[in-house]
Amino acid sequence: MDIPITAWIVLIAFLAVVLVLDLFVIHRRASVISIREAAGWSVVWLVMGLGFCGLLLIWKGPVLAEEYLAGYLIEKSLSVDNIFVFALIFGYFGIPDRYQHRVLMWGIIGALAMRAVFILVGAALLDTFHATIYVFGALLLLTAVKVLRHGAAQVHPDRNVVLRALRRVAPVTDRLHGQRLLVRVNGAWAVTPLLAALIVIETTDVVFAVDSIPAIFAVTQNTFIVFAANAFSLLGMRAAYFLISGAARRFRHLQTGLGVILAGVGVKLLLTDVYKVPIWASLGFIIAVLAVTFAVSWYDTRSTAGTPRQGAGPPNAGEDDTPGDTRRSSYDGSEV
């Protein structure tokens, strides 16, 4: 189903306005995001994401609306897994709570741009080489097996290729300088821990995109729907991070659920030329797996006290020249 260019323009303009307002107006000053504020914004983004589904239903009918909803649920479920990884990255670099929102915001802007490229490339490959659909299906099955066998994704910032390359051309400070990503030290530009954390988050998202983009192509190959589902799930991920990062470990069966979903959509891709699974069946499968996953996780942890938040920096960190968590960082003053 063709989507007019005006719809793309309206969607991108809306996203641009929302990002500018959030970054330069609503959250212009660094501050700790409270649970209440995070919950409020989570509801706002959820309403926007589901509201977009309603607009599609009115505008284009139930088929595209169901495809979007299935893709949105896939992206939302995968983003919960990302939250724990982001918490580990913030903990590694000792990023205080008040600065995490700014890093995540820039990270989302970069992720939107990168995923747009991934989506266009993926759509072009599927349109040109039909066999690509089997490659995507096999990739999802391999990822599902890895997730089911090894559990949560691990992140090792000290091994990040991009960050290691950057360190060869620019020094990386071991101290924060407010919300600044770059700072001049002894007449030369230096990278702050905020930019170092942002680089690791962006490169880690490339790995996540390799899983999520083929997965959403399993339920729809409409690039507008794929991009919209990614965009609304990414926008909501930031608020969700502050809302549930402290309880991320309590979703102990999330990996199993994600593995089952990835395996299911992988099989759907592999069966494309044999049997076309109805979109309502895919949507019902995703909802059922997520419901069982969270119900079993809640049952297993209902009597467990809340776990401490991961990734919180020093609670009384200053606004400028704030020490990073040097115990977990491989950077020292000799590089500055």
C-alpha cells in the first residue's frame, strides 16, 4: 500500500518538533528524572504510539494498523532489553542521573538516523533480492538461539572499536564538565565521559538494529510503518529507562520471551513462500508471549524487594568538573 510523500513529511516534521522541544525547552537544564515524571512521560509516549495506530486505522484501514501495532510491540519489547544495557554503560562511565537524560536524547536522535538507513537498505534488498527474506529469517533464528542460550546482552565499553579509535586522535577526560560533550583542555579539544558513553550507546544500538529491523520486516515490509514503529518505540524508551531501569533485573524471563518472539518471526519469514501467516495471528502471538513473560516474571519476583538502580553516578556530584567513576573507567589523567 503506497504512502504519499506528504505523510512522510508530516511524520518527520512531528518527530523533529518533539525532539527539539524535549532537548532544548522541556529538559534544557540537567535534572534528575523522578519516577513520577518518568511515569507521566511513559504514558504520554504510549498514548502517542497507540494514537498513531488509531490514525492509521481511520486513514488506511485495519491492515496497516495491525502491521504497525505488531511492529510497535516487537520494538517496545526489544527496547526493554536495551534498558539494562544502557544502565550498564552509564554505570561503567559513572554518569550521574542528572546527565543521563541528555545522553539518551542525543542517542535517540542518532538511533533514528541510523535505523532509517537500515530500513531503506533492508527494504531495497528485499525488493531486489527475494532471497534476502530467508537471510533475515535465518538471522533471527540464530539470534533467538543466542538469546535463549546466553541470556542478557553483555556490553564491554573498553573493547568498543569506535571509542578506541577516537582515543587515538583525541584525549578522553576522566571528569565531567556539566552537560558538555567536548571540552578544551590545555588548548586542545577533549572528549568528556558523556560523549564516550554516547558513542558506546550509539554503536551498541547498531547491534540492536540488526535484530529489530529484520524482526519488524517479518510483520510488514511497508517502510513507512517500519520507520514509524521504530520512531515511537525509541521516543518512549527514554522515559521507560528512568521508570524501570531499577527494576530491569526483575524481568528475569524477558530474555526467554524475546527469544521466542524472535524465533517466531524468523520462522514466519522462512515460511513466506509456503504459507503467509495472517497479521492478526502474528499480533496475537506477540501479545500472548509478552503477557506470559511478564506474568511469570511478576509471579517469580512478587515477594522480592526492589533492586538498586544500575548506572547511577555519585548522588552529590557537582555541575562542573565532576569526577567520573574512575574505578570502572579505563581512562586516566595521563591522556589529557
